[in-house]
Amino acid sequence: MPRTPVEVRRSELVAAALRVIAARGIHAASTRAIVAEAGMSLASFHYAFESRDELIDRLIIDVLAREEKAIAPAQPEGKSLVELLTAALRGYAEHLRADPAHEQAMLELTQYALRTRPALAQELYDQYIRIVLSSLTLVTERTGIRWSVPLPTVARLLLVLSDGLTLNWLVTRDDAALDAAVVAAADAVAALAERDPEGSGG
């Protein structure tokens, strides 16, 4: 029987860990629980990862990559700042609704990191800021606007808003409220712009 490539094993174990954490919490995500969820042996786990912490690090990287793809502005030419911000937040909202387990697991992982690995929690939020800054930089260039506050401050505001949107929706599952909040959040952030050449691409 051919051996499963190590990268395939890693992906399957990461997916299994995500399911366990989302369903039962980080405290339940032991190595044994993860391999049982993945239908693998402990030997298979140690072939793919040196430790559970290494797997958790990989899980965070994978989830962040999906979120970055979700909020990246598509076809930004010819759209106003409000339109681009709304599209990015809607993209994130659709990502959240499509697989809430991802965000629920990330909330668990953030709390776990704050208690046991503070440097990991800081790195996680540094990556969130990097992702938001990257999208905001593109939006700024394409619309030609100037911000009344430093761009990193705008990025942090967007992150605060998305954190709130996430937790509120995970609790209420109110799609209409989420959609309305997305529009309001985009308007609030756009109000920090000093100039918005509506409908122009800069």
C-alpha cells in the first residue's frame, strides 16, 4: 500500500483538529482525540508533526490564509471606498456563514493562546492586522483617498468591528442583523476618509 504523503496527512490532521476544537473546545483537542477524528494512528501524527503545538501553529496559518482570501478586494477598479469596504466585509461575512466552525475554533485558540502562549496570541493578531492592512493599502491606492487617521488605526478599527460581528453572529445566527451591521461598519470606516472620489478608480 503506498504511503500517504506527509503534506496530505498534515492537512487531514489540521482539518480534524479544527473540527474537534470547534465542537468540544481546545481542552478536548488532545493528540489522541485529533487522530481519532482523523481516523489515523498516533504514529501517523508523529510522522506529520513533532507536537500538538506545531499542529496548532499550522492550523492558525491555514485559517488565516482562508480569511485573507475571503476579504481580498475583487475587481476594485471603478468602485468607491464604501463599495470596496462593504464588499470586503461581506466577503468575510460569507466566509463566516459558510463555515462557522473556523471562527469558533479561532476564538477558542485565541483564548488558549492568551492563557498559555501569549506570544502566539500576539502573532495571531499581528497577522490579522497584516491581512487587513494589505487590503486597505490596495483600496487606498485604487480610490486615491486619504485617511484622517493613520492607516494602521483604520486596520485596527476594522479588526475590532469584525471581531464584534463574528461573536454576535455566532451567538445569534441572525443573518439580517449581520448584513445590516456590515453596511453600517463600512459606512463608519469610510467616514474616516478625507476624500472619496466616488465611483473612480483613483
